Amino acid sequence: MNTNIFIVYVRNALSKMATNRGSSLLEVLMAMALISVAITGISGFSTASITGMSVSQKMTKAVTLAQDQIEEVLRMGYRRSLSGVTTSTEPYGSMIDAPLFKRTVVVEAGTPAPGMQTVTVTVAWDADAHATSLSTLLTE
């Protein structure tokens, strides 16, 4: 008796398949439009994500270059011979490992108080469109 029910079920399914011959052209076009809108949204997100990663990489490199220079200044220590403001710049292309960056070191003697020096390292990139700075104090 179970086999009879199965046979009736199969016959009904086959008859429905015979009457439903496929999707209409309108349904196919709507599905394609929906898929293309979804793909366009995903590609826009990917572009923004890649741009953000590029900016992050440049910022990380700039902070690393500034920190390296701060450490070098700290290693050299307080320089008694300095007076006033001393500025030194490594222009674009002068740093072998970072040709797309410019680094400027400003040492202000007697700032914020006598016997102290303020050292500020600024690293710029993208033709000075972006920059980051780090500062430290040196004492006698």
C-alpha cells in the first residue's frame, strides 16, 4: 500500500514539472539586475577597504620613522652646544628604506625651561598632504 502512495506522489510531481517549463524572461532579467546591484555594492566596499589599508600602512611607516629618529636623538643625549632652534630635514627620496617620506627634526634649546631641549620629529608623505609628529624632552 505504501508503494501506491509513492507512485501517486511521483506522478503528481511529474505532471507539475511538465506544466512548469521554466522561468520567464522577466524573472531572469530581474534576478540578473539584483545580482549586479549586489556585486556593485561589494566592489565599492572592497575599494574603500583597500584605500583605508593603504592610508594605514603609510601612517604606520611614518610613525615608525619618527620613533626611530626620536630614539636616535635620545641615544645622542642632551647637547650643550645648541642654542635657539635647530632644524634638519631629510627630503623626499633621501631615506633609502622610505623614499616617499620626508622627515624633519626640530630641536628647541631652553624650551620649556633652561637646561631642557624639546625635540619634535615630523614625518610627511603624499607631497606634504599628510604628516605625523612625535616630541620628547631632553634634560642636562
